[in-house]
Amino acid sequence: MKTNRIFCAERVQRLVMSIFTLIILFLLAKGYSLAAIILLAFMSIMLFIYFAFDFCPSTWILMKLLGSCYEKDENENKL
């Protein structure tokens, strides 16, 4: 069941990814293309790891700190 908390692991991870993408765009606009390409390569490698192994290190760390957006309902297992 999805919780109504604003700051949970999956939401914060998506926020961090969008801010990271904006930083890359800002660096490209300012002419720092090498730094932008390095950050974009890092982000692409992390997304590939998430695709290939179904494991995202940032989500794992955030789940330890903030908890998941999808908490199990105690009544879900009872029939």
C-alpha cells in the first residue's frame, strides 16, 4: 500500500534524479561539457545497474534512512 508521506525513498530518489539532470543541463549551458558528460555517464551507468540487477544503490540507502513509499499492510496477508 502506498503511503501519503512526501519524503519517502522512492519519491526522494526521483527528486534527486531530476535535480541531477537539471545540473547536467546547467553545466552544458555554461559550456562545461566535459563535466556534464562525466555526470551523465555516471547517471547512465547507475540506471543500467538498476536495469540489469534490479538494485539501485541510492534507493537502497534512502530506504534505510527514510523508509519506503510502499509499506506492507498488516491486514493484507489475512484472508
